[in-house]
Amino acid sequence: MYQEENDLAIEQILTAYFEAVNKHIWSKVKDKSDNVLVSNIGLLSLFEVLGKVLLSNEINRDLLERFDTVFSNVDYEEFKNKELYPASTKGKTAMVAELLKQIDM
């Protein structure tokens, strides 16, 4: 998409995705230090999930609209467990797997 110089489509994807993430995860986390999804490793995990979703789905308006629905299913409380989701490659891998399972895309 980037090679096709389709900046508007890239902007629309990122906006729809992160608006859903903000609405259903980031805005609900009261203590930012207590949840790994609002950390650097959490952001990296969210970008990896986005990449996997884009590679496995047709990119169209329906996909962008589904972001809001699927992220409403995410149990953000799950990501308080820093032993299960440490700030490491292992933690990122576990976060990506759990997020993909929860959003079921």
C-alpha cells in the first residue's frame, strides 16, 4: 500500500485501528503503570497484531468498521499480569497471541 503511494488508505487504517484501541483499552486503563498494553511493548504488540490482521484479511471499509467491534471484546484487565506479559520479546509474543485470540480476526 505504501509503495502504491496510498497515504490516505494508510491513514484511514491507522486511525480506525487506534481509535478502537483507545476506546476499548487505553481509555479504560485507570493505572497506566499497571497494564502492559499502555507500555512500549504493548504498543509494539498492537502494531504486530495490526500487521497480522492486514495480511490475513481483505483491506476494505468493512474491515475498518470491524475494528471497533472486535476490540470491544478485549479483556484489557488480562494484561495486568506482568509475569505472563513481561516487557520482553517473550512478553510481546504472548501479548500478540492473546490479542489475536481475543479479537478473533
